[in-house]
Amino acid sequence: MAEKKKSKTDVAARAGMKGKDKVCSICGGKVDVVMSVSATGKKKLRRLCCEG
């Protein structure tokens, strides 16, 4: 009889990371990132947690 192979992905670990809050490496606060578009049409991701 053939043995069942184990899954290569750890589903429990991925679910745990998904529920965990991301922390900013610069200010230590919760990461809040938005995409802003300049007048020329260039897109840029900005961290709102670090602005003040």
C-alpha cells in the first residue's frame, strides 16, 4: 500500500502569519501602506505610519 505524502506547505504556519500584524522596521508602528499617484502619473507606495 502506498504511503500518504506530507504536504510541502505548512498551512498552520501560514495562517498564523496572516493573522499577525505587520510592524514597521523604521518606526516600530503598525504598517499602513498606500499607493499615491503624482501629477505626472507616476505611482509610488508610501508608508503612512512613518509620516508625521
